[in-house]
Amino acid sequence: MNQKSRKVLIASDHAGVSFKDALIQSLPNWEWEDLGPSDSNSVDYPDFAVLAGQKISSGEAHRAVLICGSGIGMSIAANKINGVRAALVENPVSARLSREHNDANVLCLGARIVAPEYGVEITQVWLNTPFNDETKHTQRIQKIHALEKK
């Protein structure tokens, strides 16, 4: 894996700050770019989803992890940005499938749903799983991109 592909954006809302910090500390072999926030003062999760999503959309980064209380808000907001395929994941099997079948480039986690230790396992699987570029999967991703253009 090349160095550029080891760069991972990470952001949260106030509910996910400690979870975010635990992921960064537990997975030191990845180059994390922490987009914030740095404390648990109340913030709006769409602001952080957009920040990460725009960097994914522009090609500045290839992967991001977003964390809010449930993971749902981050997922909804991130998926509004062209080129983002955000997956709300709560277990390692879904993490693997979101990469293999859907080429998810944003992982969304719920800090109030998933324990940080389990989140590390989920994130590790997600980061280490490549996209299965069989024709059927590639065609489905192309259909998703076509939807973005409508």
C-alpha cells in the first residue's frame, strides 16, 4: 500500500471526540489527519462531514472516518457530497462488505452505539479491505456515480 493511501481523514462531532482520539491512538500505522473538533464543546456534525467529504471529492484524500453519536447524521451528511460513498457500520462483517462490494470511502461510526475497542476492530477491517473490482461491483459503483449527476 502506498503512502498516499495510508492517509486517513478523521473527524467527529462533540459526542465522538474521545472515540476519535482512541482510534488515532490505537491505529498508529495510519497517517491520520484530524479535522476536529479537539474538545467536547457542542458542534454541528454536518460541518465536519462536509469538510471531510470535500477532501474526498477533490481527491485530496481517499478515505475518511466520521464519528457522531449514532453515526447516522454523519452518514447522511457525507453522502450528499459527490463522490462520497459513506457507510454506517456497526460490525466487522459490514465493514469488510462496505469496502469489497461498495468501495465505501467514508466509514461512519456511532460513539453511543459501538464501544471504542470494537470500533478499532471495525476500523482496522475497513482500512485493510480492498475493493473487489469484479465487473458487477464496478458497474454498480458507476450507477451510483450516474445518480450523482442527475
